[in-house]
Amino acid sequence: MFTNLVDALFGCWHKNYSFPITKRRGQGRSAAASVTGTYVVCLDCGREFPYDWEEMKVIADPPPANAMAGPVESYAGK
């Protein structure tokens, strides 16, 4: 019950992530996977986040899709 109250007041802190998942060509992509092709899922709330394999970190707030000037690889730092 206390956890539900804290989540209601403060939201999820996204501290427990899944192992990074990379989508293959031809598979549908979520918004998180469309940024770098790889994403992680918060195991507490289910929200997906883009993941950068080169930097080995979660990208918490990617820019909006229409703000990206180049291909996905340019955002990922390639």
C-alpha cells in the first residue's frame, strides 16, 4: 500500500530496467525502439526507453521524432 501511495505522489523512479532489446528489420518498432533501434523496459511501470549501445546508457528524454534532422544513426552518435 505504501508503494502505491509513493507512486501516486511521485511516479516511478525507473531504477529497474530489463536487458537491452534490439529489434530486427521487419519487426514493428515502438517509439523508444525507433530512436536507436534498441530499448529497455522499466520493470516497475512498463515504460520503454531508448538505449544507446555505444554509450551503454538509457536515453531518458529523446527529442521528438519531427525534431530529428538526420537518420536514427546520427542521433545515436554514429
